[in-house]
Amino acid sequence: MNPPSEQDLATATLVSPAADRNKGPILDVLRRVLPVSGIVLEIAGGTGQHAVHFSRALPMLTWQPSDPDARARASIAAWSSRAALPNLQPPIELDVRAQPWRVSRADAIVCINMIHISPWTATEALFGGAASVLCEGGIVYLYGPYTVEGRHTAPSNEAFDASLRAQDPQWGVRDLADVAKVANAEGFDLIETVEMPANNLSVIFRKRDVHTPHHP
């Protein structure tokens, strides 16, 4: 099979201005919380801009992007083809709710801007799947807007939440405590939250050691 032409790549490539804006601040957190080496499974990879940026900056990690949407996977593949990075794998189709996942193991999971534009069942499935593929100590990194103790952190987030729910009643900005409760039930502890630009949060969970007491 011939490699894709530049025209094919241009047609397939999607560009997100938000991904360009947030990739630097997110990388600053990922450098601290991800393992030095191993496999990172990116859930809902979107355009592919993040996958290229992170895999280029973290060459000791193998980056496995995924997305349930064929258009997104084509864009990830187009970005990846241009970047030609040895540690960036071809995108795979993965819907968190379709279990078992098509990945048998990973050392960390990165999921950016997914849980507020998907049904709550997707958040539950995300941690259920993560529990099956991560070893003890494995990291789940989430990024996006959250309410904290039932309150929005900014008026813009409240307006964004309303617009999401108008598009789909199953969507919406989630409360951090509700997400942590789901994670905890699947064996993950919330270890850190980091305030990010544009009123977003980085939220980091670690898979609990089986010998660590469970404190719901």
C-alpha cells in the first residue's frame, strides 16, 4: 500500500485550537505524574495533536492513542504520519463502554476532555476498564472542567455546562467528588488535583495496592 499523500493527510487532519493552548500546561503535569517508561493508553484522543506533542516530549514512553470515532482516528493517524515518531503507535478503535478493552495492559491512562461530553456510564466504564489493564500503582490522568462540592469554579464553566446539557441531557460538567467515588470503588485513589488554565483541572488517580486499606 502506498503511503498517504500530503493531500490525503491534509484532508484527514483535524485541528483544535484548545488542544494547542492546553498541550503545554498538560505536559508539565504529565512529566511529573507519568512513569519514566512504559505504555500510556490515551482514551478519546481526538485530533491527535496531544498524542504527537506528548510522545515527542516523552520519548521513553510508548504512546497508544485511541478513539471510538473513525474521523478522529483518521486525524490521529494523519498527525502521526507527519510526526513519524518511533514511540507513537497507530490509533486504535476503543469505546470505554465496550469491554473488555482491546488493550490488555498499560502503565498509565490519559483521558482529556471526555467525561463531560459523554454519558455518566462512560465515566464508570473508564475506571472499570482502567482497573482491568493497569497494574498496582498505575496512573489515570483526567483533564477538564469540574464542579467542586457541587459548585462551578467559574461562571464560564456554568454556562458551558448549560450548553452541554442542552446538546445532550446525558452530558455535563461532573462533580469531582462523584468521579472520585466511582474511581474509589474500582480501586483508585485520588492523589492530586492541579488547577489549569481556562478553569480546568488536572485530576490524578493511582491504582491502589491490594494491601492498602480501602477508605471510601
